[in-house]
Amino acid sequence: MPSEKTKPRSIDEYLEGVKTGQRPALETLRKTIRAVAPKAEECISYGLAAFRLKGRPLVAFGATANHCAFYPMSSNTVRAFQKQLKDFETSKGTIRFSIHKPLPTTLVKKLVKARMTENGGNTTSTRAVNKPAKAGLKDDVQSVLTALKRLSNARIREEMSPRYGIVTNNAFGVRMRDLQQVARRLGRNHALALALWETGNYEARIVAGFVAEPDRVTPALMDRWCRDFDNWGVCDTVCFKLFDRTPHAFVKVVHWASWPGEFQKRAGFALLACLALHDKRADNKAFVRCLPLIETAATDERNFVKKGVSWALRAIGRRDIELNAAAVKVALRSVASPQVAARWVGNDALRDLTSPAVTRRLASPRPG
């Protein structure tokens, strides 16, 4: 893996930094890519050895301590070649392989040609490639911003703060369903997500949360994005659609619960709520360990913190009967608190967790 102390400026420098055993496999990849796309420009993109064609990202490759990886930079391409890639570990936009079982050269050629087709290159092959995004919605930052601006509505932008409590100075005013449609057309694209985030634009950051690849989200990236949260819309969307799918989520719940910023602290509890809603493999102990965090933060008077705390408590209490009982106890103690915020959190959670609808659902045996 390349040294973090000296960031590589070229693919040659990148390869000098990887393990000796990994270098031949990556050199072969490089040669194959060059043979298929001789006009592609070599570069370093987000720390990876990458290629651009006509100014647009084409493919990339890299190495970690445990494996090598080829990045078609497109979930569509990986999805289209699923059968040929059945012997390799894949995720959206990423194909992992070992030096003992490298990607076949013929397959790499097909993948690169598919990406050239998807990017509007010169190759005429269209097999195994999904339909490209609609015109004007390419996977580069400026095209995405242009598409978002085209979807903007002045009334929506004007209502963001007074009606929805989303305060931001950098927004177009685009409906959520339109943002979701843009993200669906783009597919997972981690490099694009990172670039969209850096624009600081509200809608671009929402789309970044949709298209980033969970398995490439590091704890450092989570902290960096969390520090940038300045409204509940981006905070909750990123937690709901991205952060709760990472293996670092529970650690970040504990970490962010103590951060002083309103939206940073909210992120800890929004993420906990999302885990309670989505993580079916987590056992009850993981959530019980988080209840003291909820009880402590319930005294925070800030609007978006206390609402996030209540959301987390209610989501945990809705998972099953055991957690419902534990959550109700926390809510009752909060109701008895001398703190106004804690009483609000307790009452808000109790109304939901003791409602007939929730009680009936939890009492009904689940299928299977």
C-alpha cells in the first residue's frame, strides 16, 4: 500500500509504494488498460492509480494490505458483468482480487471497453452495458450541478428554512424525489461522491450520500463529513442512506454523541436511529449499550439534538419487546427529570412506544 507520508504524483510513484508481490499484477492491469485505451491519460485520483479519457474518469486500480482492486468507477458496469465476476468479491464500482488469482486479461479488456462505451468513447461494443444516463447527466461534478440547477424551484428554496427548518446558504431548491432520481441514474460512484461533497452545495451533498460506496467509507471520512453537517437534511440523509451501512457505525454513534456541535451531536443519534431501523444483524446488547448515551443527551435543549435523541429512543423501542421495555424505562426516567428537554424526549417517546399499534406489532409473532 502506498505510503501515506508521501502521496504519489504518478502511477509509477504509486506502484513504487505497493508491496513487491502486488506490483506485477498491477503492472499487468496497467498494460492491459493502456492497450485498450491508448489515448487515456494516467493520473492519481483520490489516492488511486487512475485513467481519464477525454477528461472523464475511466477506470482505476489500487492495493491494500490484503488485496488488489480494479475500479471500473461505475456500478452499472460491475452489475452488467456479474456472471463473469462471480469468482471475485465485488461491490458497486469495485472488483477485488488477490495476486494468486488476478483478473483475467480478457475480462479486464471487456470491462475497459464497457466503460469507454458508457463514457461515450469510440468503441462500438454495447454488450453487457446498461443504458447510459440521460443526456446532460454525466458522472462529472459540473454536469451533475447543471442537472440539479435545471431541476431547481425558487419556491422550494425559499421554503427550506421557514417550512422545513433546513438552513443553508448554498442550495438550488430541488425536491427530494428529483434528487433520488438523479442519484439512481448516476449509480454508486465513490470518487464522484467525494467531489460532489466538496462543492458545499446542499443538493450535491444529498446526492453524494446516495452515490458514495459504503465499503469505501472510512472512519476518517465519516468524521470529516460529520464536521461539515450544518443542517438536519444532509445529516439525516447521509446517516440513513450511507453511514449506517458501514462497519464503523456503532463506534461513531458513541464518538459523535459527545461532540459539541448541534448537528454533529444529532448525527450520533440519527445514526443510532438508522441502525435500529436497518441493521437486522445487530443484537439487542448493541442497542442497550447505547441507552445511557440517550439518557444523558436527553437534557440537551437544542431542538435538533433532542429530536434526534427521541428518534433514536423510539427506533430502538420498536425493534422488539425486550428493547421496547428497556426504552420505555429510559423514557419514564426522562419524564421524571427536572430538565425540560428530558421531559419532552420522554413524553415524545412514550406516546409512540406505548401506543396500541406498536404494542400489537411487537406482540405479534414474526414470520420465520
